[in-house]
Amino acid sequence: MEFLKLVKREVIYEEYFPLIKPTDIEEIDVKNALNRVLAEDVISPEDLPPWRRSTVDGYAVCAEDTKGAIPSNPVFLSLKGEIKMGELPKIKLKRGEAFKIYTGGILPEGATAVVMNEYTNEIKNIVEISKGVQDGENVVHVGEDVRKGEILKRKGDILRPQDIGALLAVGINNVKVYRKPFISIIPTGDELVEPETEPGPGKIREINTFVIKNLFMIEGYEVKRYRIIRDSREEFIQAIKECLAEFHLVLIAGGSSKGTRDFTVEAISSIGKPGVLFHGVHIKPGKPTIFAIIDGKPVLGLPGHPVSSFISSFLFALPAARKLEGKNEFLPHPSRWVKARRNIPSQNGREEWIRVKMDGNYAIPIFSESAIISSLVKADGLVKIPLEKEGVHEGEEVEFYKI
């Protein structure tokens, strides 16, 4: 690893992210498992439904008995009773007979279909049927929804509301999931003061950690902000050690650029193995991002400028948290393709992430330095200019990433 030896973003994804292993596993109540990530495949222990059920209100019949029935030439069947909801029928349906049934009701043995109420007329103990049905019509068969032994959800899947319903429906009440990773973020720099403090000459309010913290909180992660660390090697190392002892992912805000006072890379590597693996990515903004693994835990050093810090977090820090949580899909993906409203220049050999304001399907670039936080405020998202291109022309399609 050399200081600021730039690598492609794909190299980070291919070589760094496989080193990030999921957190440990816990078993929780399915009813409380929304948005949690499965730590194993979930297999149905039973068929759903376990019995044949009617999908309509009507009459359970043998389909063959209704063959040829039309309004001018109806079929008449003997009404033998009513199947109540939640009742398992004990009487077998014979040819020429019908049972009144409701949506969700269990079909009796011998019934092969259900005729909807709209095509029937009940006269005392006789049911007049004016439309024939086919075998299986208006019936949900055993296991038609879910088969016993079927994999309902796979390891790494995120549980959605409908997934929870399906698991409960087949009698699964507990699932094994990965623990949500706990994340710490350390602000660094002699020039920083807390946001509520009036900055004196040469000082600035520290905002990056609050932006990043809330970016993580949107996805449900718990983030703890450490106190501001001054440019002291000993204080810096102590802060990282404390965070590594308690958290799954450690983020360092600032101190990642190449400078005479910057000891970040050396200090991180001195804490544990293998230390810093990469320092510098072929992206703009966000070039001086640091990637380290210390005793199995990821440590990322984020650039100091607000926009650089945000984009580095979007492209690398958030995916690292998702990977820790065991998600199958953890990398950023474009929301859609959009068209450039005007020409967007770019430096060849550097993948650029341009802030844009959307006008319908057109992206209007917002050009500003990476220190300008208001450019993020005005932006609806980012568009990516590939590393090998020298910009895009007006009307050309580009990938859009919503932020």
C-alpha cells in the first residue's frame, strides 16, 4: 500500500469488501423482524394452504355435474348443507350434491370446484346452476401458495412486511438474523468546533459527522459520534482503539488527505493488522478515502470536505455497513437513466460524481467545489461520469443515483 496510490472504485469493491464479514447472529421474533437480514435460508415447514379452499362465496360441487349448464338450460343439484368458516367438513360430497361455502372455506371431500353465487339460485333444498365450472375453478389447492420444503426467503434477504406475513402463515415464529452493526464516527482536526460554538479565526463548525450519521440513520443504523479529536497521534490512536472495542465499523471524518501534518495512515496501521489496504480512489470528489481492516473490523477514513465526505460515505461507508449486516445487495445502484440537460465536462482518468437537479427526466449539473455543502442541498441526486470518458454531451444518457 502506497500513500495515495489511486485505484479504481471497482477494485475496492472486488478486493476490500470481501474482507468485511457479517456480524454475529441472533434469533428474534418474526413479528419484530422488519428490515432485518436473514442469516440462513427459511424453509416452509408446511403446505399453504393446508387444505383446498374456496376463493369465492358460492357452492362446492363436482365440476362434472355442472357440465353444459347455461341460463336457458340450468343444472339442479341437491343442497346438502353449509360449510361454516373455520370448519373442517366431515361429510363427503356425492355426485348430484352441493354444499354452500364461503370465501376461504374448506372444500369437502368429493368437491372439485366452486360455483359463484352470481350463477346460482337457491330454492329450498335445491341449487339452480346457470353456468358450468371446470375442475379446480375458484379453488386454491393444497400447497398452491407455498409448498412444504420450499425456500421462502434466502440468506441475505431483507424481510419486508409481506415476507413477515408469509412466514407467520406457515407457522414460522422466529428467525435467525444478523445483528444490526453499531457504527462510530470520529471527527478530527484542530480547526473544528462543535456546531453550537461560534467559530473563531481559522475555525469551522464540524458538520460532516452529523451529515454522515443521518445518512446511516435513514437506513436504520445506530451511529455514535465521538468527540472531536485534535491533531494528536496519541489521542487519535486512543479514540480508534476505544471505538474498535465497542463498534463494528469505525469511520474517521477528516485526516485522509495528503499533507505534512497528516499521520492518519501510519497511525491506523499501527493499531492492528492488516491495517491500511488502500488510500486513494479514482473518483472525484472523494479521492483520498482510506480503507483499512483492523483485527477483522473495517475502518474507513473519509475526506474532510463536506461533498467529498458525503459521496465517499454513499459509495463506500454505507455499503460497508450493509455488508456487515449480511445483505446480498450492498453496493449502490442507479435509480434510473436520465439525460444531461447540458454538456458536463469531466477529467479523463477520473470517475466523476456530479451533483444534479432534476427537471423531469433531465439532469441539470450543479458545478461547485467539494467544500460547498449547499450544492448537496440543491441536488436531487448524483450522475456518474465513467472514468474513461471526458464528459457527456447534452441529451446523452447517464446513470442517476438518488440521494
